[in-house]
Amino acid sequence: MSKEQSTIHEFDINLICEYFASIERQGPGSPEVTKQALQFVDNLTKNSRILDIGCGTGGQTMVLAQNTTCNIIGLDLFPGFIDIFNTNAQKLDLAQRVSGIIGSMDNLPFDNEQFDLIWSEGAIYNIGFERGIREWNKFLKPGGYIAVTEASWFTEQRPQEITDFWQNAYPEIDTIAHKVAHMQTHGYIPIATFILPEKCWIDHFYELQIEVQEPFLQKYKGNKTAEELVAYERHEYELYKKYKAYYGYVFYIGKKI
Ligand code: SAH
């Protein structure tokens, strides 16, 4: 990339981060669902260590912190999200045992068998579910848990429009049965799976975006990236309302053998 191109690219990324930083979560989820998934994880103590990969601004991380006594590291690629994460941890008086660091999920800066629990909501798709659960396994202690959310098909047959959309957005989307089979193959006992309720997408994600879209478009009037981003998010919401019977996010909780 030329310097000019990379500057443009950085500007785009900063713009996208600014948009998503203005809402509480950067993907579908809710405090209730985070707590529900946490109930399947046994044996956490104040000496346990949790790693939250692709933590964003830390919406779900703070819920984990408030419902455990563990030490928690949140890791995300984008420095702007980590700044907000650490500010939030301080505001909530959690900074002593919750810290955000910048890093990439495909090159984690940790020794093997360091964590009792690896968490990742709405983020593993960045390297793909199968690669993620395979590569992250070594960072878990034996008997440690993994809990991730992943876009999944609910049915074997789907309308063409939604199949095409996902083939383009994330071809690794698959049925719950296939995802569970991957967990089994890559060294985990499948402990639980459950489908995130629709309100995780509608109330906690798309509706929150509606409130920030117009001010964002005004601020970046005429900016192509800003316009395309908002148009894409609006399109995604329309598709979700139309086809939510066929797909959604699923929590997958596994235990390392
Ligand atoms: N877990 C948060 C954020 C989900 S959005 C929530 O549920 O609200 C996906 C997150 O993955 C974003 O914060 C994005 O910055 C992060 N991300 C994307 N690629 C990444 C990578 N290679 N390594 C670490 N984080 C990454």
C-alpha cells in the first residue's frame, strides 16, 4: 500500500471505530445472555484468569467482572476501543483486576495453559470459528472453558437472498450441529449451546445504532465511507427482520479435554 492509501485506510478504520464506539456493544448480545453463558462455567475462583478476545469497548467484559471475582484481560485490535475499555473499568472500580490490551487474536501474546476461561462475543468470525477454537485451545488450562458466540444457521433450507448475503459476509456460517462437531474435533467437550434471543440483535444492537446514524451522517456529510457504513448497517437490519427465523448468533460453550 502507498502511504496515501494507508492513510485513507486508517481514516476509514477510525471512522468505523468511532461509529461503533458510540454504542454500548459492537455486536449482538446482552448482559442477561452473558450471565446465562457464564452459568455453564464451573470452578472459577479469585485466582482464575479470563481472556476476553475481541472485547471491543468491553460491554460483556464488565458483566463478566461484576459476576465473578477473577482477573480478566480484554484484548482487541483497535486502540480506540481499548482506551474506552480501560476508562470504563476504572469508572466501575474494576481496574485492579480488569485490564484491556491491544493485540491480535491470530497472534496472542501469552504462554500456553494460562487461562481458565476464554470468552469471545461476536468476534471469532474475524479469524473464523474453526481456526479460532483450534488455535486458542493451547492457551487454556486442561479443564478450562471456552465460550464464544458465532453466526449460525437454524435450518437446513434457507431463502436464496439470505444464503447469498452470508456467503459473501461470512462463508463459515453453518448449522449448530456442524459447529458443535468442530468443537468436538478440536479438543472440547460441548457443554452447551443456546440461541441468543432476538432482542440481542434488535434492542441491544440495531436500534441503538438508529439513534447515532443521523448525527454521524451529519458530522461526515459527503463522506463515502460513512454513508456506505450506515447504508450497510441499515441493510443488515432489514435482512435480519426479514430472515431472523433462519439465522442468528449462538453461544457455544466447551470444556477443554
Ligand atoms: N465483544 C464485543 C465486540 C464485538 S465486535 C461485543 O460483543 O460488543 C468485534 C471486535 O473484534 C471488534 O472490537 C474488533 O475491533 C475486534 N477485532 C477484529 N479483528 C480483530 C483481531 N484480529 N484481533 C483482535 N480483535 C479483533
